[in-house]
Amino acid sequence: MRLVFHGKFADIAGSGELTLVRPPEVATLKELRTWLTLSLPALSDALKGRGAATIINLAVVHDPQHPVKDSDEVVFLPPMSGG
């Protein structure tokens, strides 16, 4: 599984990209987010923030029960602001 972090998420994670073998207990987006917050505690508050987006294989995903697979690319985008 390829995880991509943009903006402040990359700063917090210490890298813009991580490749990992999906842990057996991670089958949904919600479980992936939980696993990430336990593995990288600094991401916990950032991922819970309002307006953060998750993209799986080029599609925006809102459903926390969306399945995740080993072959997925999961992108985490922080909230955007504009002017």
C-alpha cells in the first residue's frame, strides 16, 4: 500500500510518501486512519480535522467503511484555504 501525504500531513509524518504492507487488522479506511494515528501519533489531530480529504486510487472517498487493499494508493490532503 502506498500512502501519500500532502502539505502539513507530510510535515507531520516526516515524509511525503510511505510504502507499507497493509496490517491484517486494516480492511477499511477507518481502520487505516486508526492504525496511522497509533503508528504516527502526531497525525492523530491532523487527520481528525475538519476538511481533510482522502483519495483512494484517484477517487475522493468519504465513506469510512470503504475497503482498502494492498495495491491501493491512499492520498491524504489537508484542508485547503483560499483567498
